[in-house]
Amino acid sequence: MSWLVPSLPTWARATPASTSTSNPPSNNEQEEEDIDAPPPFPLLNSHQRSSAPVSAPSFSVAPPSPKKATNDDDEPPSDLNIAISDSPLGNMAPPPSTVKKPNFGIQKGGQDSSAVEDMAKKTQMKTKKRSKVALTPGHSALDWARLTSSGEDLRGVQGLQRVTLAELKEHNTPDDAWSVFNGMVYNITPYLPFHPGGEDELMRVAGRDGTKLFMLTHSWVNLDFMLKECMVGVLVRG
Ligand code: HEM
């Protein structure tokens, strides 16, 4: 901080004890002189300053221009954090960051194992475990395909019906179960023992619209194709 002192007017300097020791007051006389020295007011105005040969005292404290450390220079390099270089950016270059960059748990040359573990845990927590039901012999997907292509009546009705909601609700037992998927009414009773998810699950949509539950469970299943021989008709309002 000693560099601050020389540019300050003498009256603004701190007591000699705390200032640079390079110019200690030689005696009490000098000390008194300094203390009694009048302030350099009034200041010169801008016109006076421009014409006057003597420059007005400066109260702005400017840091010394930092020096570039070179080999032939004996002075140690400045410890000021100012970028000094010959680069085109000059002192506009950003200072070197002291903030440690996060590595997001990614290990060198490998996968982010902690993130993968976290993801696996979260997925397990969110996903409800679903298990396929052991189907009774003769009720595989292939058996269902055979049955639907056999020409056997799986609808239980003559021709396609216009089914009302009230009518739909009456067909809610395993022996007589209708359900609606995408606006179409199906007789799901024949399919119950073939359903890989179990009869109970399928019965949840008996007598009502099962579209939402079906889509939430397995939207990839081609229901239209699987149940086309079970189609009863179309759901109508009223
Ligand atoms: C009549 C309409 C339905 C048909 C044609 C049908 C068909 C199927 C098929 C083919 C599978 C095996 C899927 C696979 O292996 O990827 C299956 C599994 C399953 N279904 Fe359905 N399903 C129907 C309705 C429903 C409904 C309404 C529910 C829920 C209430 C449901 C619940 C399940 C479950 C829990 C599984 C078990 C395992 C799984 O695939 O993850 N199904 N269903």
C-alpha cells in the first residue's frame, strides 16, 4: 500500500509512523510544518488549470501501471490480479477463474456410474412391478390366434350393435363382460383366460370404458387386431 502515499497530498497522508519509512521526518520542525500546512484550496478552475503552468494537485488515487516481469528485470512480478499480455485482448482478457468446475460425477474414461445408479433407483421407485400371470394350458397367444381365426362366434350378438352407456354397464360379469376401447364395444369374456395380465386386471374395465387403463398399461398392444372377432358394436351417447 505504500504506493498509494506519494500521490496523496501531504496533508492527507497518515501519521509518519504508518507511512513509508523511506522518508522519515528528520525532526520535529518538519513534522510541525507538515501538520500546519494549509490545504491546497481553493482549487483552480478548469480555465485556470488549462492555462496555468502548474498542475493542480490530484486527489485521485491511481494504481501504478503494472510491470511485466522479465528475466532481465530484477523486480518480482506484480501480485496484482491484472491480465497483462501481448494478446489482442490485452487487459480485457478475463481473469483466471478460481472457481472449481463441477465434474458432475463423471469418471475419467468411463460412464457416470453414480448417475446411472440414481436413475435405476428412481425408475424402480416409480415403476410399479407388474408380473405376467401364468396362463392355464391352452390359453397362450397362439391359442388365442387360433381361436379367433376358427370362425367361432366370439361376439355373442347378431351383427354390430349401437350400445348405450346404460346397456354397457349391464355387461359387467366374467360370463358376460363388455368393455369399450376407442369408442368400440368388445365382448371381453372370451379373452379373459388368455389375457397375459390376468383375468382380474381385465375385469376392472368390464361394463365401462377401458381405453385409458389400456393405454396406460400397454399402449403398444394391437387391440383392434386381437379383439376384432369380439367386436359387439359402437358406443353411442344417450
Ligand atoms: C381387452 C383389452 C386388452 C388386451 C387385448 C390386452 C392384451 C394384453 C397383452 C397382449 C399383454 C402382453 C403384453 C406384452 O407381453 O407386452 C397384456 C399384458 C398385460 N395387461 Fe393387458 N390387455 C387388455 C386390457 C388390459 C387392461 C384393461 C389392463 C389393466 C387393467 C391390462 C393389464 C395388463 C397387465 C398388467 C399386463 C401384464 C404384464 C405386462 O405386459 O406388463 N390389460 N395385455
